[in-house]
Amino acid sequence: MSVYATIQRDMVTALKNKASLEVSTLRGLKAAIQKGAIDSKSSVDDDQRAFVVIKQEGKKREDSITAYASAGRTDLADKETAELQIIKKYQPAQLSEAEVKAVIQPLVENAMDKNFGALMKQAMQELQGKADGKIVSTVLKQLLAVIVISFTGWFLSLTPGLAQVNTSYDLILGD
């Protein structure tokens, strides 16, 4: 059963139970999936596209929660939080930081160019919909920092005097 069909079924159940918040949230989610399907010229039963739309809708709610909380509108923030909890039921399970690291580490080790942008693009293609971009970015930065530090340490071990050369401008100026 596709995610769209599951949302449809749960919306009918919520209508029968007269759960107005759940009905309105699911209607909005269903409409967003339909719009995404029309825009991408795909079927509403395409789960990959549906997960992208669901993630976008969840992100909208998170942004609204922070905006309402900073404005002191706890009533609206609570409503958005309840909607976010409903939406999260339909999001795929996200990978943990350790699982993301296990996927990204071979990409970093096998890459000829240690360019963050290129590696991030590869990692997001590999983990599309499975992990949050912030977590992927953090893990990738950590892995690249380890490589830079280990390379710097290796280089300085080959040239031990290099770290002491030109530490003072007096040597350069001749004073």
C-alpha cells in the first residue's frame, strides 16, 4: 500500500472519529502530495516523491513552530506541534548518525577529490530521504576534518623543522 493510500485511509478513519485536527492535516498533506505529483508529472502512488513532499511539509511545521514560539504564540505553536506529530507518522525512519557515518565513510575514502560540495552531493544522492541533510553535513565535515588533521600531522612528521621556521617576523625582516 502506498503512502498516499495510507493517508487516504487514515483520513477516512479520522473523519469517522471526528478528529478535526487530524482530518485537516491529512487533507493538507494529501493535497501537497497531489500537487507534487502534478508538478513532477508522476503518480500520487510514487512513494519517493511522496516522502519528499512529506519531509517538506514537516519542515514547514518546524519552521512555523520556532516562529510562533519566538513570537510568544504558544497556542499556534502547540497546534503546529500536533500537526507535526501527525505528519511524522508518515515519514520514513531516519538513519542515525552512526549509520550515516557508515554509509559516507567509504565515499570519502574512495574519493580522489576531497571537495566537500562534491562529496555532499554524492552522499545526499546515496541517502536521499533516509537521513537529514544537517546530519549528513555534520558527519561529512567531521570525516573531512579527520583527514585534514591526519594529513597535516603526517606532513609535519616528515618535516619537523617546518613548524618552527618563520614563527617570528623578526627573522623575515632581518632584525
